[in-house]
Amino acid sequence: MEEPYLVPDYFSAFSCKMGDCRRPCCEGWPISITMKDYFQLLSVPCSPELRRKLDCCLHLAPHPTEDAYAQIQPRYDGVCPLHLPDGRCGLHAECGEQVLSAVCRLYPRGVRNGQDRECSCANSCEAVLELLLHHDAPLTFTHITRDFGLPDAPPRQHFFHTAGREQEIRLWLISMLQRREYSLPRRMLLLGAALHALDEALTARDDVAVDALLNGNTVIPAPELPQPSRENLSTGLSAVQRMLAMLDESSVSIRAYGEEALAYFSVDTYAKYEAAISRFQEVLPQWGTWFEHLLVNHLFFVQFPFQDRPVSLRDEYLALVAVYTLLRFMLVGCLAEGGDEVRAVDVAAAAFRLVDHTEFDRYAAPLLHEMHCDDHAHLCLLLSL
């Protein structure tokens, strides 16, 4: 049945690059499929060659549920066994879109069928990043009517007092990142201040205070950033290098780019960073606008800050700071000695494969706590890089 969904303005312009994608979306990890998808794939009429591939790559999940019943396992080299030599999906090419699992059929679209029906595209898709790279105006949101063929989301496990205004709150927080009279780092601090004020009002169940915030009657000033200095930059760089080194050990997605950035800054860090920033801004003069879009799209995609998990709003914000810092550091480091917009997109896609498709948002905040980088002063240093 067709339902209204709130979507970002680029949504209708997205189209899959298919075999032209430099790194396929399904590379490197198992693809979760539902019980319905699993049994459909077991019996779908197809060629003997495709049947052999399906029988070899379909495996029951370690703890099967109706929504995550089985997985399509990649080959030893990370490639999906169903891929054709030209990069297209062999199952799609032979049997049509209707037999694809929901994940394969919809990705990178993230359909949210909860109380607020929303849909956007994941930043882990290079085609999405390319769309946003040359999108100048702030993202806006509009309603479309669509039948995605998915059941309603199961009941939430974790609840927040939102005064019944969860989507409105999300769009209000997004608007903080689009205040272009401030630099992007200051907008990130403004978002943190807004989220803090909102958390206090929600915790007190003060719906009048929530209303005053959302209607602009309570003014939240944008915090100032510390003056740049060699000492501040060195402290911030040291913190993000430690964070990336820890993430790099457990992430196949970012390992090559992470090690490249870490290696570049391993000696004479301060001087190299200044030179790398100049190079970064030459390659991506519009980096601030692009980052704004990436962060806004990420917030909407994950339904920030009310995800269905026992994480405080403060820790959700810390995770967002980690996303910004990780993205900035990797791009500056990986473009320092060469590269163009294409390489920038590939690095960003790798970063968001980690962010969007792992538990990054859950362990990023504890990581900043562990590193003692969770106070305002250290967050300012990270955002100043």
C-alpha cells in the first residue's frame, strides 16, 4: 500500500550506477535477508549456474529471526558470488528486480516505517556522495507517496520523551547544521548546545520549553571555537590519530585509507597537516557545503537523535563529532599527496561504510570517553581540525 514518506530533495534524482560503480555496495560483508526472501531464493527458477551460486552463498544467520533469517555470504575476496564480470548483479540480470532481497532491492535507500515514515539514501553509496558533492543549496525535505513493499517496523524497544514531536525535533537539529552564517565547526558546536538544551527540557518533561526551542523563542548562541595554535592543533591531531588507529584495527572498510592517513602524519605532523589542509581545500573548495550535506543526510538516515537503543542524547552527539572528525582527518590525509574528487568520494564512502553499516555509533562515544576527549574543550579541538 502506498504511504507518504518524508524524503530529502535529492531522493528522486538518485539512480544506481550498476556495473559502473567503482566499489560495489555489497562488497566485503554478508547481506542479511528475511525468512521470506530466503525461501523465495531457494525456489526461484533460474539457470543451473545461478542455482549453484545461490546454493553455495545462502547461509542461515547465527541467530535467525523472521527479519534477519539468513545471509548471502561473500567470497573469500569479499566479492558477492552473484556478481557478473561487469559488476552487475547476476540474480537481478537473470531473474529481475522482484526476486531480490529487500536489502539488495532498496539499498542505498533506508526506509523507516515507524511512527514517522521517512526515507533517505546512505552516504556509503558513491552515487549518493556524488549527488551531494555538487548540490549547492541546503537540503530540504518533502513528502512523496510510495509503496516500498515493506511491513511496518516492529515496536520500539527504547523510548524517549519527545512531546510527540520527534520528526520536528530532528528537522530542527538539522537546521542547526545549515546555519551558514557560521563555520561548519561552529555549527557542530551549536548543534551540541541545542541538543543539550533540548535534553534538559525533555528530561524535565517541560513541553513548554521544548515548544520554545522548536519555535525559535529560546535563542541558542553558537559557541566560539578556540583560537588556532600549534599546541591546540597538535593536541587535536594526537586525539584523532589515536581514535583512527583504534578503529583501523577493527575495520576492513577504512583500513587502507586509515593506514595511509596515519602514515602520512606519523612524522612532522604539524607542518604536514598545514600543507595537507591547503591541498585538501584545492581539491575540494566546496568541502564545507559537502560536509554539511553528508552530516544532514546522515542525521536523517539514522533518525538522529532518537535511535532505538539505550544511548543518551549526549552520547549520540559525541558519536556525530567522531563521524565528522574521522571523515575530515581521513580525507585530508588521503588527498595530501594526490587525488581528486573521485578519490575524495571513495574515501568518504569507505568511512560511511563503517559508520552506517556497523555499530560505530554505539562504540564511538565510549571511545571518546575512554580517551578523555568527551569534554567541551577537547570536542572544540577535534572540530577545529
